[in-house]
Amino acid sequence: MCFVWHMGARLWRWRRYILALYRKFIVDNVLFPRWNGTSDISVGMALAISALVGSNIVVSSIGVHDSTLLSARLSKLALVNAVPLFLGGRTNLWANSICGLSLANYGVLHRWLGRIFVVQSVTHGLLRAANSSWRFTAMEVTNLVVLCTIVMTSVLFIRRRFFELFLKSHSLLAFSLLALVWFHIKKGMNFATVCLSTTTTLWVTQFIYWAGNLFFRNVGGYRNGVNSLVPICRDGKSAELMSLQVSLRRPWRVRHGQYAYITIPSIPRAAFATLQSHPYLLAWASEEPSHLSKEVTFIVEGRNGFSDRLRQCTEPRSVIVDGPYDQNIELDNFDKVLFVANDVGIVAHLLAIRHLLHGHDDKTVRARRISLLWMLKEREQENIARQYLERLMGKDTRRIFTILICYPKSVISEGDATDHEIPRLFRTDTPLDLKWYFKTECSAEAGNMALSLCGTPQLEQHVRRALQRAFCDITLYTSAFKMDENMYSRELTRKIVRQDQISSVPLDI
Ligand SMILES: Cc1cc2nc3c(=O)[nH]c(=O)nc-3n(C[C@H](O)[C@H](O)[C@H](O)COP(=O)(O)OP(=O)(O)OC[C@H]3O[C@@H](n4cnc5c(N)ncnc54)[C@H](O)[C@@H]3O)c2cc1C
């Protein structure tokens, strides 16, 4: 008893270090980095998936000795799995707002629940058919066809190439399947009816909440007129990035980490533009005395579909805003906060830095040191965030904010490393040893430290590896925006980030 008490007390004293190790090796340790269109699988997530699959296998086999019983058990399990599955893969009230699951984590669980649901439903159907001399009813055939179509339209290739088509067909097919299962089960006070009623109730509540919010944000309002969208800046030669300013009909209290789905019905050359909605993080928002922002800014990277058509928007257009949705990253209780981004990943950090600088002045947050590490390939890309960085520096009255911009070699010329217009902004083309950099940042001030990251998979991998090697207690947060790798980014990260080299980059320590 005494031994247990002593061990408990010791563990309680060490809880900070134990938690740090748990975060470093379980939560933040990525086993399978994401490909474009998928999500990272961390050790913690792999354990959760194994537990999900394992518990389904155990429950479906305990006490089962014939195929009729197995078929009945699988159908019950499929109905239980349908409850969280039908909440949807996109941001939703139950999974994200109430249970606090991040968009990416819920996406992974949704895909695994879907796989388990399909295997259980198809096996149930085949066993039932085998027990009745391979005779299928029309309802069973329809159910199987809808299930198979869902599987075929969900493969990674389709999701990557025709994301909008996948999204809309997926919702439609899932809704049809739910209706078909209602016809398929025996109604009454039984297990199947309870499960399906729960699924339907949660789904309908989510739909009403979503439709109500969409209506509220886009109809009426104290301002007369439509939400407008104006491309205000393009980045020099490549026009890869665009900055879009949206006037809101109903101002809202903007927090860092928020994102919204935007739809532009009149966008040129886009099929079914009214049905397309794309998520973008709020990069900036106007500051009003009421704390309700009337204008928000999105920074959009030009891709192949909707965002490519945006380039052709030269005049204001009406826009439908679905949101805001949150991924609340709580940085207020950290003494040092380091923001790391490459390219358009900067969007995840601007409002967070503004919040910390305000909080520092009002003495409502702990931050005493704020640093931004931004990796870019061309000087023109700085333009996209330059005005916001200047504004942030203007707010930094107590000189706690430093910016370091890294480029691959050759972009910086002599005397170009510091910026005379933005104080405490440094540029470097020296390859950066992240482990050294994190250690230096961590030891620059006393207190705890957070690292907020929005980058491509390759950069994320480098950051996670360096954090593990640095042996500092740094809490890692990643953004809801999971950037894709492109043909340049991998090569660029390789040029900018070097491991195990002594760096000589300018740092304000
Ligand atoms: C929470 C969140 C925040 C984001 N914030 C930003 C941001 O601030 N700036 C920015 O440039 N990008 C952001 N993105 C990515 C942006 O949503 C996609 O790049 C954009 O939807 C691509 O549209 P497209 O038709 O031009 O691209 P396409 O070339 O047609 O598709 C490229 C890829 O984008 C993804 N995609 C396409 N449509 C959607 C959709 N409706 N929803 C989710 N993903 C989609 C798919 O993985 C697809 O493979 C964010 C994504 C998420 C999930």
C-alpha cells in the first residue's frame, strides 16, 4: 500500500514530463505521413484504429457458432457503427463542436468506420443469401449496389481528382443508404430501430443546425447588400496566391483558427458553382470596437478547380459564407510561442499572433516571446502577408515578436537579410537545423513553449523529428488546414531544412 502511494505521488510529481513524453511519442509521432488527400496516422491514431477494428472483431465473434448468428451479430454491429459514421466526414456539430474531435482526426475515424461498416454489411448480406440458397430480394440487391458505389467513388484517386463530385455523390448515396436501411429493417421496439432512430436524429439535428446557420449568415443582416469578394493582391509573377476580402452580412467575433466554406455562385467557367463550397482559414479580420468583424480576408492558393477560376474574378461577386467553424488552439497559457509555416501556411498564424500581441498588452495571455518561422521559395510571396506582418509589428510595442523568413539559396542578395521597413524581420538563405533552432528558441526565455505548425507533409515530418530529437518540452499544435505537397515543396524543404548542422541564422535572442 505504502509502495503504491509512493509511486502514485512520484508519478504525480512527474506528470508534466510524462505528459510531454506521451505527446511526443504517442500523439505527435506520425507513423504514416499523409499523401495528398489523406491524413497523417500518428501512433495514437494507429492505436485508436486498432482498438476500433479489434473491438469489432471481438464483439462479432464472442459466442458465435453458426453463420446465422454471425450474420445477425454483424448487422447489429453495422447499425451501431452507423451512428458516428453518419455524422459525416465534413465539419459537423456533434463530432467537431461537441466532442472536440479535430477535422483531420474525425476524417480518419470516419473512413475507418466506413470500411468496417461496409465489410460488416456486405458479409451480413452474403451470409443471409448463403443461408437462403443464394436468393436476393430486390431491396438487398439495391443496398449492395449503393454500398459498392459508395466504395468505388471513395477511392483516393477519385477523391483527389474529382473532390467536389465525390463530396456531393457521397452525401447523396449516404442519404439513400440510410433510407434503404429503414425499409430493410423490421420496425418496432427493437435494437435496429433504436440505432437507426439515433442515427437519423443526430443527422437531422446536424442538418437543421447547418441550414439554420447558413441562412442566418447569408440572408438579411443589418447591412443591405451581398457579401462581396475582391481579389486585392496577387503575388508577382506566378499569381499562385490570391487574397480575397469578404464583407460579411452578419459580423461575427473572429477567433484565430476559424475557417469558413465559401461558395461563389457566379464564378466563371465552373460547373455547378452554387453547389461547390471550399474551406479557407480566416487569415485576417477587421478590428471593430464591438469586437465583431465586418470584413474578413482569406488567402487562397491557386489549384486546379474552384481556386483556379477565382483568378478570373476581377470584379466583386456575391459569395455565400458557411461558417465560421473552429479549431480552437489554446495558446494563452504558454510563455513562448513559435509559429512555423511554409508558403500559404502563414494564413494559420496571422490572427493567432495578433491575438497574443493584444493579450500581451492587456495582460490576459502569458506569451513573452513570439517567433514566426516562414519558409518561402520566392521573394514575391512575402507580398501576400506583408501588410499584415507590418501591422503586427506595429502592435508589438514591447518588442516580443520576431520574424525569420527562410529561402533556398540564391534568392537573397547582399544586404538583403534584414528589412528596414519591418524591424525584427530577418531573412536567411542558410540551411536551418530545426533541432538547433527549437532548442535555441526554447532556452531563450524561461517558461513553457508551444509550437503551432501549418506546413506541407514533408515540413511537418522534419518538425516532428526535430522536436523528438531536441528533448525540449514543446507542445505541438497543427492547423486544421493540412497543406498538400506539390512538385516544388519537397525539394524546397530539403534545401531549407538540414538536420544536424550548426546553423548561423540571425536570431533575436
Ligand atoms: C480546414 C481547411 C482550411 C483550409 N484553408 C485554406 C487556406 O486558408 N488557403 C488555401 O489556399 N487553402 C486552404 N485549404 C485548402 C482548400 O480548401 C483547397 O485547396 C481548395 O478547396 C481546393 O479547391 P480547388 O477546387 O481549387 O482544387 P482542386 O485542384 O480541384 O483540388 C485540389 C485538392 O483540394 C482538396 N479539395 C478540393 N475541394 C475541396 C473541398 N471542397 N473541401 C476540402 N478539400 C477540397 C482535395 O484534396 C483536392 O485533391 C483549407 C482546407 C481545409 C480543410
